[in-house]
Amino acid sequence: MVAAPLNLHMQSSGFVKINGFNYAEWAEHIQFQLGVMNLDLALAMEQKPAALTDESTDAEKSTYEAWDRSNRLSLNLMRMMIAENVKPLSWCCKPQPGGGRHPP
């Protein structure tokens, strides 16, 4: 499968921005769009993969790199989809300790 390059800003133009009253709708849209963009790995994994070491296998390195990309881009997309008046209250804009599954 070949992934087409996506411009997150253009993709996000049709998203629902969370405004403090529409979490369920926002979460559903975010989860769907991350799945379509193949960026939902960080949401699907129960925990962040183990930190890489000199002894890490190629498979472990590949899994960690895919998770890191998914996590970084999905957090950025969620940050873009938060209304400006809600951002100061947002947990989403800060990395979660220990990695793992982050909302939605």
C-alpha cells in the first residue's frame, strides 16, 4: 500500500473543532480521520513501545519509529482541532508521561 502525502492543515479544514461542549462529536471525527490517514497507531497501542537501545532489533526500531510518528502527528492534529479559547485548558497539547494511549 502506498501512502499519499497529506497536508494536515488542508485535511483539517473539514474537522470539527472542540469547543468545550462537543467532545463526543470531536473525538469521533478525530479517531476516524487519524485512521484514514493511517496515524492511529499511537491510539491503538496500550503502551508506548520500549525505549530503543543498542540491542534493539530492527522490528523494535521500526515499531518505535512508527509509534513516534503516529503519536507526534496525531497530537499535532488534535492541537489544531481545539478552539483557541479551550487550548489553555487542554491536556492534549502536552506530552503524556509514560506515553501510552492518549485520548480521545
